Amino acid sequence: MSPPLNLTKGDLDLAASITINLGFLARNFYDSKTIDVVSAFSTFFNTTPNATDSELLSFSGARPNDLNILLEMLGDRDLLRDSILWLDAIAEYLPRTPGGAHLLIPVFTVFTVLTSIVLALRLWSRQTIAGGVRGYDWIMVFGYFMTLVYGSSALYHSININTASQFWSYSWNEIALQQMFYIYLDILYPIAALIIKSSLLLFYYSIFTNRYLRWSVWATFGFTLATTITIILYSIFKCHPVNYWSEWYTSTCDPHQKIPYLVTGSLLIFSDVVIWVLPLPMVMKLQLYRRERIAAVFTFSLGIFACIASIFRLQAVYKFFLTSAGTGRTPVINTWTIVELNLAIICASAPALRALCIRHAPKLLSYGSNSTDSSSRSNNSSGGGGMQNDRNIRKNTRSVHGRVIVHHDQMRPADHDLASLRSGISRTGSGWSDVEKSVHYSSTSRIGSPV
């Protein structure tokens, strides 16, 4: 029989099924690639066409019950032999694509360096500007280390375990190790996401004074915690026994795993959006100049980028369950997970970075621009009258949250005087309320979903 040059999807599905089942059956070959096991069985059947059960068990090392189950699944021994001979004939035409290390290594490296720098700047900003590092900052540091653990585990999996994308390129021991890592990463991801979200929600709780908003924080945390626990429990107990790869024929798994993963992933994205939106009504009520209000809303809204990464991750999970022919998509899922978790930390630290810019590099945010100098020159050129006018305006103003606000019954000063006033206002945060400090010094973001 001449082997086909173009294999169909059905051919590849069948090839994957044969390699998986034969790989588990042949306990004498657990360290050999499953496609090599197929070749060994093909040779055995060619030399022993009428092999008995005892000869087949002796050659493969299979347990009698496992062989009986496989033969019942196939219908007869002839079909087993024909399937193995067919797969051995087309083995050279099976696709063999590399794993995802080439994709994961640069993503992990870049985001680890970037997130480390951002988190260090955040802590520096808290310590030097906001009056000290708070509890929710340390929780975020813990979230960073959990993100690092996830990324390192995924990278190890990609380099040392997931070296190829098809089952026939692995031994059964390698396949079993992959299944173990899947459960481990399934559990690690929602835990890391929950820690990061907890940091954000604790921060919100510390600055919210409205009872309704505080209850919203508790409700969001409870919803996120319940979803996370559901994901963890499902990941562990979706199959019985938990280490189903050790009892491949007798284990039972949920045949509809895609649905729970997509539902829980969508729920986590929903909680991401809620956490992103939660502080915006508070920010809109702050007494800020229009430009600063827009900047504050934009700073708190950066979490939308992490939300987008979460959506792409969920799409990768969906494609993973649609993928067939023994080709896995786990490296793609791990890559989007690393992007999502790191973006969540980076976006959460944006307000603290903004505070550093205001303090140490105001021109980056158009604070202390050349308009100050031009205003000063204008005041000087107008003589003592300009300076007297400035003193009168300052005398007739009051401080609200550390900002100079002109009384409602006073005339609006000239533009050059107002520019001079604003340029002289200290933005170090002294005298600000906790809510207003939060816009300049604090954190936000979101994250979400399962693998």
C-alpha cells in the first residue's frame, strides 16, 4: 500500500488516538516515543501474525485487563493489528512541529524585566511620596512572585516537557508528566489572579468611604473568590482518579470540559471589568482640573489592557479544546496568561508611576511647562501691579484638598495670573485626602480566567 502524501484531519485524529492508547498499553515501552512503539508493534505483528494474548502481553508488558478493555473498544484483534500497520506505514508523513518555547521565552523575559522595574518604582513611589508602603502593596508583591512562579513553571514546561506539539512525538512518561503540569498550571493561574485582584480590592476598600461602594468591594471579592475556588476544584476533580493518566482505560473524565472552562473564564473576565469600573465614579467626583480628571480616569482605566489580554487567553483556551490530531495549544495559553498577569500588575502600578513623574519629571505630564516661565516674565513686565494682583488673588482663595480654588464670589483672574497660580501649587500630596491621593499614588487593574 502506498502511503498517502496528504493526510486528512480524520487521519490525524485516528493517528493520535492509536498512539495514545498503544502508548499506555505498552508498559515495556513507557520511555520510548509512542510512534516508535507503533513501529515495534508493527514488527511484532509482521513476525508473529497469529500472536496469542499471552505473547502480546509478554511483548508489550500490558496488564491483562488493559488489553481486554482495548480489544473491547476496537471490536477484535485484527482491527488492532491493521491500525498499527496502517499508522506505521504513514509515520514518515505525520506532522512534527516544535513546542512553544520560541514564543514563550521572549514574552516571559520581556515582561519579567518590565514588571520588576515597574513594581520597584511603585514601591519607591509609595515610600517616598505616599507616606509608606501599605498592606495592599505587599499583597501585590506576593502576586508578582506568584506570577513569576507561574511564568517559570510554564517556561520549564515549554523547554523541557512540551518540546513538540503532537502526541506521537512523546513517550508515555512524557505525556503523563504533561498531564500533571496541566493540573498544576490550572491551579496556579487562578490563585495568582486572585492575589492581584485582592490587592486592588483592598486598596479600594481603604479609600472608599461610601457604604455602598464598600459593600460592592466585598461583593466583588466574594464573587471572585467563589469563581476561583470553583476553577481549582474542577481542575483537580474533573477526572477520577485525579491522576487519570495512570489508569487511562478505567478512568472517567468530564466529556464536556470545554463548557466549564469557558464559563468560569467568562466569569473571571466579568469580575475584571467590575474591578476596572469600580473606582471610576469616585474619581469623577474629585475636585480636579479637567485635564487632571481626564488623566486620572485614563490612569485607572489602563486595566482595560489586561482585560483584553484575558479575552485573548480565553480565546486560546477555546481553540485548545477545538484542536485535534494530537496537536496541543498549551504554550499559546501559557503565553497569554503570562501577558495577562503581568499587564495586571503594570496597570495597577500606573498611578504610583504617575506620582513619580509629577514629583521628579513634571514636564513628562506637562506640569511645570514653559508656560510658567512665560507667566513669570509677563508678571515681571507688568511691574508691581501684577505682583500686587497675584497677592490679592492668593489672599482671596481657600485650600480644598491641598489645591488652591478661587472663591465662587471672586472675579476670575487673568489667564497669565491663573497659570502662575497653578504652577506654584505643590503636588506632593500634603494635605490631600486619601481619596485624592489614590488618584496620584495608588494602584488599579484587573485580571482573569482558567487553563
